[in-house]
Amino acid sequence: MAAYTIALSGGVASGKTAVTDRLRELGATILDADQVSRDVVAPGTPGLADIVKTFGARVLQADGSLDRRAMRERIFADAEARRALEAIVHPRVRAALKAGAEAVAEGIVVLAIPLLVESGHYDWVDRTVMVDARTATQEARLMQRDRVDAGLARKMIAAQAPRSRRLAIADEVIRNDDSLDALRNRVDAAWSNWRSLTRTR
């Protein structure tokens, strides 16, 4: 029997890392979309070749790897460029995550996907879980974590899909507006429920 597969997401500074860290401690297999997105555009990959074909060799660093900072600045300034990059990267990330999940024979696999709403097409997972915090909480965490001012924190939040869209696709929401201990208790309760679901399907 294949593992029970969960797509986990949430807005910036919502606490996704804390949740995945706890789930790893509990025994989940974690597949990180951020890491996969780097892997699929590593030097020598078809993904990087397609990026160079679309954007030109100027997006490469001297060692032949993708200049992520330059690419990020370009796509933030140009919505069409962002869509072109997403069309190259997102399908490859989805395929890699699906293959990774299918390779796990039992237990629970958690796909940590920050841009789940934006990338879409994860209807093959068993459950979609959103880590959620109020916008004011996100702003405060960003200001403390990234040492940015309130205006930039708001821009960082606004650059993502709206909170309402994230919550609309969730089968389950893990709230994270208070302490780390409270969050861990909620994750533990969710884990217990998921374990029972794997036994009954």
C-alpha cells in the first residue's frame, strides 16, 4: 500500500518550517518543494537548459548555475517573465514530488509546498493542510525574522496568493498565532488523526 500523502502549505511566516520539523520528529517523510525546485534547475538539467533558452545565458553565474538573485529580481519586476519561469519549474517540481511520494511504500509523506496555491495540480494527494496565521502575526514575524520594516513585510505578504484562497483549498487548517508549544500540540493532534486515517482507508 502506498503512503498517505499530505500537501502542506501556508503563507510566508505562518510557521510551515516549525510544523514540518515536528512532523519529521513524529516520523513523517518530508519532501521539500523548495529543495526540489533547486534540483530541477541544477547545472546539466533540462530545466536549466529551458531557462537559458527562454531568458538567455545572462541568467547564469560564472560556474554555470542559475543566478537566483538576478532571476528573482527579474520575475518580481515582470509578471510575464514570472509566468514563463513557473511554466518551466512547476511541472517538473510536481512530477518529482509525485515520484518521490510514490516511492514511499508506507507511513505518511508530507509535501512541503510554499507555493501550493500558485503552482496547483496536486489533486492526487490524500489531504491538503494549510498552516495559517493572521496577517498581523505574519507581519510581526517577518519584521523580527527578516529585519524588515512594516511596509516591506506587507509587500512580501501581498506577493503571495491571498489568505482566503489558501484556506479555500484546505482540507484542514493548523492555526499558528500563539506559542510554539501550542503549535506542537496541534500538530501532534493532527498527526494522530492522520495515522487513524491511514489505518481506515
